Amino acid sequence: MRRSNIILMLTISLYIMAAAPFQIGLVNPVQYQNESESIKGVKLNLVHSANSSVTGLDLGFASEVRSEFTGVQFNFINLNSGNTKGAQFGWGFFGFSSAENMTGLQWNTINNTSSQMVGLQIGLLNIIQGGGKNFQFGLINYNKNSSIFFILPFINFSL
């Protein structure tokens, strides 16, 4: 019985420690955690850092997430290659947010979702190349599966 409790505690500890709680990066690969590492906590990008997956808060200039992102991103450039759940915010006048599959909010100068978008895009140029239930508010709104017309000024949506 005692041995099985120790094995159980070690297994749980390994699971908890599987993701790093903190990342700070200057320019990839000059960053605290390796880019293949998952981050569960806070990711700070002084210039640019990249990670496999991130859960939590992502702040700085340029962030790259290659798999899954869940949380809030506040960067000049947000580049997510996989599924994104949460919010992507930009700062500055020429910011850019990109996700493959997005569930939530993209609010930047330029927003791009290359596949499925469920949620809201707010910006000057909003692009949705896939399906999903979504709304767009901006100067130019491209929505491949729009309920009205694929490109419209000010507002577009797909239901």
C-alpha cells in the first residue's frame, strides 16, 4: 500500500512538472525555456519567443505558439499555428494577430484566422478563411463563409 502511494505521488508530480510555469525570451532561441517546452503560467517576450503550447498570460512584442494556446495574449504580434482559445490583443498601430483555429476574441490592427473561427474580430483588416459562427467589426472584413457577402466594410458575420 505504501509503495503504491509513493508511485502515485511521483506520477502526479511528473504530470504537474511537465509544463514550465514561466518563460522569458529575448530573441528565439535566446530564451529561458526551450521552444519545445509547454508553458503553464506567464510568458514574457522581450522581442520574440516561441513555445510548443501556452496556457495562461502571454505578454510582450512578438509571440509564437506552435500548437495550443489557452488564455490571453497581449503582444504587438501574435502568431499561433494551432488551436487558440481565449483572447488575442495587440498594441501599437500596426499589430497583427493570427491563429489557425480561434475560439474567442481577436482585437488588433490586422486579424487573421486561417481555419475555424468562433467568436469576434475587431480591427482595421479582419480575415476569416474558414467556417464557424463569428462576427467582424472593422474597415475591411473578409469572411469566406459570410452569411451576406464574402468581403464587406464595417461589419460581416457567419452564422
